Amino acid sequence: MKALSKPAAPQNGHTENGILRLLVVGNIGGEPDMRTWVAVVAAVCAFASSPIGARIAFGAEPASGCGIPQEIHDGWAMSSPEKQGLNAALLCAMDEGISGGKLANVDDIVVIRHGVLVYERYFDYPHQLNYDATTRHNGYSMTKSVVSLLVGIAMDRGLIRDLDAPIVSYLSDDKGLRESDKDRITLRHLLTMSAGLGFEREPGVSFAYNNRETELIGAILKKVTGKPVDVLAQENIFAPLGIEDVAWYKDPVSGRPTSASGLSLRPRDWAKIGQLVLNRGAWEGRQIVPASWVDQSTAEHIKTKESQSYGYQWWVGRSLDGDRAVDWIAAKGFNSQKTVIIPALDMVVVFNAGRESKNMVAPELDLLDRYIVPAALKD
């Protein structure tokens, strides 16, 4: 960050704070006359009673006017976007566009910059559940990325030693995995969605999104730890991050929590997952997930048919602002759920929605590209 130059001397009778400087005209002896004193006092009183004057008098800054976070005592520090180097006007333009029906119909947007909550907005739609900061939102396939973090924790503890070992070595009771065309599938293939299950493809050759592959990852975690994914996440991720309001869908037949989908968290808690990844697995001085695993799992491992690539249950993409490209990592789920981590901007952005936009295939990424990333890039 370049050093800020010293502000120029105030001009036109204004101070550095933008307050009109009152010039007291005295009499010949240097003392102000009574009429001048009356004028000065009246002007000061009028300014102090104005909204701007009141904020300055009490040491507060003018609010950005939109997306102001609420205090719900969940551990997030909060500030205005401007204090964290964001252009609040762009965020407010996005806010107005969504509220006015001109932009994507997302349920909520949460923006974290420099580890601080700076923007939070929940949008109301007729005949639809209205969300607020205390309401959980189903993340659908964002669940997969949390399961990936659990794999890193299991590896750090020596419970999983080799990503390239055949998964049948973990799941020997699964007769289907002992078939000749599946006995070469490894955990790495499952993590990168390249096992080819159900697509008659050789493992490791190409990407093919498949929920069953993530369910097998959850089964491996259960085998090596003795605990289902919801318990593992509660003990190793949610509790350290102060995430208390959790719901995890369980299969009605087996009673086991699903690994490919089904995790519901408050939007701010999804942001905590993103911040954990941005911090390379650390939280408040404690290493929750190995930094090496965060680096490895969020790197590009395989190309997809989309404009993004895939890591280990994480999507890898980029936003463009003119001739500038900004790389990001994301957990993605059905109906436009996104937790986007942007390391170069030290930013996490969460989008939730209850339905797809009629106007855009990926509305949350359009909002990211047109408003949120430019708000951080523009000086």
C-alpha cells in the first residue's frame, strides 16, 4: 500500500474535516464585537445540531447508507466499507439495483474485508422466506468444501496417509468398488471429481461432477475416524470458529449426514468458513486446518467445462475488471450459493439465494464482477 501524502491546506474557509471555518472579525482593539459573537454562537449551535455536526462531535463517521451490519455478538468485528478501503458508492449502487429488481434476486450478501464485516444485506421477496443475520441458509453443495477441510485435518492426524491409495483399501466392505473398473479409483480422484463413477470414464482423465464421489469421501472419513462428517465438523471446525447454529441433513434411510449437500449455516458463519481458508487454516492464532492442505486443496487440479477449474472440492476462478484479473476460490452450491475467497484483495464474499435469477445464469458472479471486486480495486 502506498503511503498517503499529507493533505493540502484547507481552502475556501474550510478545515481539514470539511467544517466551515468562521472568521471572527474584531474591532480596532482586537476584541470581537457583540454582533459577531452572536453570529458565531448561532452558527456553531446550528452546525452542532445538524446530523453531520452531531456525528463529528461524537467522533463517528458518516455511514455509507446501505448494508450496515447488525451486532448479533457472533464474534465478527464490524466497520464501514470506507475504513477497509472499499468504495461504498458501488456497494450501494448494487444494493439499490437488487432492491429495485434490476439485478439478480439474491437472498443475502455478506462482505468481509481485512477480517472485518463491512457489508451485510438481506433482501425481501414476496411469497419467499425472508432472511436476516440470525437465519440459517442451506448451502447445498458448499457442504463439499467443508468436507474437504475435514480430509485435511484427518491427513494431519495421520488417519489418511496417501491420497493415491485405492479407495477400496478404506472401504473394503463395498463390493462395488472391488470391480475391475473401479479398483484403481483413489481418494485424489474423488476429491477432484475425476473418478468417472457413472460416466464410464477412466479415473483421473476428466472432470465429471458427481455427488456420489463426495459421499464416498464422507464414508472414508467415517471409516478412519469413527465419526460422521457432522460430528467431525462440529468438533474440529464449528466449535473453534464459534459457529453454534448448525443444521445438517441426514439421509432418511441410513440416518447418516450427507457429505455432498445438506449443511445449513447463517450467512455470517459461511463467511467464517471462507475467512478460515483465507487465513490458510488459522483462526485467532490457532491452526485449525493445515496451511499446506489449504494451499493444496484450493489450487487448480483439473479443468472443467465451465470457465472455472476445480481443486479438491473447491472451485477456482477469476473476476475481470477491465484489463485486471483477480483470482478467487469458491465453495459453490445449487441456487447460486457461493462463498468466495479473494486472497489478493483480502476479502470473503457470501451469496445465498432461494432461486436462480431469470436474467443471469450466475447472478452472484455478475454482482461480484460488476460491483464488489471493482469496489476494492478502485482507489
